[in-house]
Amino acid sequence: MFNKAYDEELDELLHDSMKLKTVFPRVPKIGYFKHFDFEENDYQNFNIKKSTVQALITVLKEYDKTSIGKISLEKKVHIFLWLLTSDSSYREVGLLFGLSKSAISHIFHEISTLIANLRYNYITWPSVEEQHLTRIKVNSRYKFPNCVGFIDTCRLNVGSKRKMKENLDKVLLQAVCNESLMFIDIYIGPVGQMKKNKVFKESSLAHELKNFVDFEDHILGASEYKLKKNLITPFSSEELLTSEEMKFNEVHWKAYSYIGLAFELLKERFKRLKHIDIVNYEDINTLICSACVMHNFVLLHEGCSEIKEEIIVCDDGVTIDTNIVKTAIEKRQFLCNYINYIHLENLPLNPTPNDLM
């Protein structure tokens, strides 16, 4: 069935070579991978190493129960990655791999679902020990103490390109990353909800954050989020800020840049996310989730060249006395005082709580 559909599409296109060049400017050659002869250079299209792709196939073999027929799991994974890492259409990729458009669509959804189902294997909240390591690295690099993660949202276009050329729907992908740009929590908001804080309130993280993070620790968020004991935001620019508050915002902004880098890396590698040409919300959710899992999977196997390993010059954060600091506002002020204190010359990195109140 698939070969017949492929031959019909190919015969139609070969009658007009100019049309072929226009419709398929990005593919190497029609039918190039029909017999699945992937070479080392072909993996450059994925921006993923061959060894990482092979590792993914090995993992998926434990869960895949459908690749028993003509199409191997290896071929399905390569089809999935070709689509995820490019803006090629199902038709283009079908002709490239010698399959029908409908077969390509089915394979893409199948592998996307398989990978999305591994979400909690690869996107997990860090242990206390892992949080401590993040604290050390962030404090050493930016002098922002007790930080264990960074939260923000990424706006993604969704819906049919053909039916919604001007007024595209959008979803917000909420994610928390660590200092390695690995996602440690994700949530996909409903279509059309564009307010970060509302998406946060709808997520399970809003209710679980206090259980995930000790009082002394926190994640950093943008000013659109509501200040919480474990979610520290900048001082509002709508008010007249003191020099100390501006210094706090400056250091906060520098440390907070991790999440922006994570989203940038996600969208640059997986170009399908620039416009998700899908209407069904569950399928949208599945695709975004699978891309986030792949983001972490690649980082686990290849690391991240965007983040430079630096020598750790300070090994811990600051102790916060809960008898003195009780509210989110008090905690942010305490951190503000600490940051300004340690940025003065020739002062110790471990002031007493009374020094900072």
C-alpha cells in the first residue's frame, strides 16, 4: 500500500522538474532513504549525534510493541527525528523515505507518543543532593545564593497553517530548568492562555513547589509570577527602586538567563516547534512533551556546549533563620541585602543573619 502511494506521488512530481525543486528544496534526493541507507553525514540534519540516535533506539526497543512488520523501529525513529528537527511536510518526508503521507503521519504520532510516555524517566525534580549541586554552581557563577532552578514559559504557535494563516492559536510551555539546561518540570497550558502566572496556577507545580524545595532554597521567576517563598521574582520596575534593589535585579537577571538558553536550544534543535501544525490539543501536548524529553535525552548523552564549566569558588549558599525571615517579601529583602553585601569588596561570604536585616 505504501509503495503504491509513493509511486503515484513520485510520478506526478517527476513530470515537472521545476515544481519538484520548488516543493522539495530541503531534501537530498527523492527516495534517498527508501532503503534506509543512513550515512554519518546525514545525521547533521538532526543536529544530534549518531550515537545518541542509536541510544534512543535502544531505549525505545524496550517499550515498542508495534514495529514487527515491514517498517523497522530504526526507520521510524529516523522519520520522527527528521520531522521534529525540520519544517519538512509529511509529503516531503514520505517521498524521501519511500512511504505515503498517511504512513509518515502515523509513524510521527506513534514515536512521539512512545517518547512522551517516557516523560517521568527523563524529566524529574532533582533530589536534595542534586539541588545542592545546582545551588553551588549558580552561587559560584553569579553570586545568587540558594537557587535550585529557573522557571519561565515559551510561546508556541499551534493549529492548521492552511486554515489559520493570520490568527494562529498559541500555547505556553511552562518549564523549570537547572544549571545544565535540563528540564526538571514541564507543563503545557491550555490553548489561548497567555498569562504566565495563570498557567503556573493551573500546573501541579504551583501546589507541590513547597514540598519540592526547602524554605532556604528557591527557583527564580520573571516579574509576571507572583512572589512566593520558594519562587523569587525581581523587584517591580513600576516602583522607584533603590540602588540595592537594582543590584538584586541585575544579579537575578543574569542567573535567570539559564531558562532562556534552555528554550532557545529546544526551539533551535527541534524546528517543528516553531509552528505545530496540529489541531487536536492532546496531540499538541504529546508532541511538545516528546520534544522536551528529547531535549533532556540529547543533553544527557552529549552535554551542552552553551554552558561552560567553571571552577567553583564558593561552595555553598546562605543560611536563612526562619525566626527572623518568615514571609516571601522578607526573604527577598534578605537575599537582596546578602547580594549587595557580598558584592562589596573585602567582606566575608558568610555574614550573620543580623548583618542582613
